[in-house]
Amino acid sequence: MCTCTLGTVVSHNPSSSDGPGAFDFIQGDNSSQPQNPFWEIVKRFITPAPSEEQIACHYPKPILLNSGYNHKPYDWSPGTVDVQMLRVGQFVILVMPGELTTMAGRRMRAYVVIAGPANTYGHYVTTREEYSVQRYEGASTIFGPATLEAYINKYSELVPYLGDNATGIPTSNAAPPEQTSKAISLQTSVLVDNPPIFKHFGDVLADVESGIYHAGDTVAVRFVGANPRNNLRLEGTFLTVNRLINGEWVVVRTDSHPSTTYQWNRTSKALGTSTVNIRWTIEDGTPVGTYRITYYGDSKSLFGSISAFTGDSSSFSVG
């Protein structure tokens, strides 16, 4: 039993039963004989021709694009995918990169919860019977008819490592090659950020109101900002709501919380100026105390260097 080198196929392209696809592609095309000579000509200019071994492995799937052998400008399809199993007490989560059909999921029913797609996208996972019909899901099972069995085999190998007295770590293949640096973006890069005259990045343009805020009120503050694309702050935050506790500012909310909003506005493309509006809607049960809002940004100079900065609102009271 083995999986196949990836190939995008004819029946994948008409979409699903929810709606029609383009051109003359149809679901259920499980013949290796070409249905339209035009596509046989076109595909040779896009990807290499599949080998006889690859055609036999994917049978009865007709290969339209040999995506597994196309690596320009980067890999068209994942050649390696991550599989995981997590255990919390008697609760086991099977993390997989594919979309299981209902019947494929039932054949993995020994596991408590199946969570996916996760980590990467490995397209669909079907039973051999579903694969042979070559409707949308079967056609989108890009690793061939043995895909489900391959996943079951890999997860079965991980089960012993979930035991209470398990030792060691499971063997693993090499990690997938890094592709991010090869990614093509049609979005223009940030040219430059500038503060308004006599202002600095992080300066407060519209401060919090005086008085006491209560649950249901919204605190709003506007800062001199910079383009957030200079630093996406992954695993970080563009803002914090801080509470003064024993003389120290303690973070109580970040931009991941639904009570906060962050809005960046370009005020002048020519001058490179922008503002950031931060809002916090105070929830029920918020402790009485003194708070402030902090903005975290990164500006880009004319010469391309990125500089981090912060800005703080005035303190305000929640009663």
C-alpha cells in the first residue's frame, strides 16, 4: 500500500453538486481516456506529463495537471503533510490535514474526535469506493486511492505513544520544505510611513474622555499610526488594555479579545501619514480601577528600515 505523487484531476474542476464548474469538466469522470483533446494539449504546457507509474497509481483518476512534479515558482501541492494526535485524559483528538467524507470518518471511528483540516491542506480523504466513482471528493483525494489507509496506518503508529507509561518519540519524515520565502504577492509593499508635522509615531490625537466609564461604555483613542503590514505581530498584539495593580500596569486585554477593535486608516498616500483608532467596550464584571490603552506599531523609513514604537492613552477610571 502506498500513496501517489500528487496530480490535480479532471473531476476536481467542475466544483461539487452545489454548483457547476467552468468549461466542459464533469463529475464522475473515472476514465483514463481523454474526454477533450484540447485539455490534453494545454496541460502539457503547464505541468510535466505524468509517468505510467503515476497514472497507474491514481487509476481510475484521469490526471489533468501533474501538480506533484511542478515546483515553479514553488511547490504546487504539499508533498509532506503533518499528522498529530493529542490526548487529554480519556479524550483523544486526531488532528489531520485533510477533509474526511462521512464514510471515511466512520472508518476511523475508533478515535474520539477528528479535527481538520489543520497544519496544512491535504485536500479530501475518501474511501476506495468513493474514490473509484470520481465525483468531486474522490477526485480531490490527491494522494491516490490508498490515502485513507495511509492516514489510518500513520495514526495507528502514534497510538502507543499516548499511553500513560509511554517512552520515546515516534519516527518522523523530514519536515516539508520552506515555501514562504518563495511566495508571490500581488500586493504592493509599504513605501514609507511619516508622522504629521510636529508629531511623532504613537502620539495621541484624540484621547480618552474624562470622567468614569461603566460596563457597556466604549473607550476610544486615536494615535499617530503606521502601516500594520510592516509587522503583522503574529503571536503578538497591536494593542493592550492595561489595569493599574499595585503600582504596575498589567495587561488585561489584547487585540485577540472581541471587546477590542483596531482600525488603521491611511490619511495621505502622498505624505505617508496614517492614524490608528483603538476601541474597548467595557464588559460586565470588569473590575473597578484605573486603566489605559497602549498601541504597538512599526514604522517604515524612506530607506526601508523598520522601527518599533508604542503609544499610551491617558489613564481613565472604570467604576
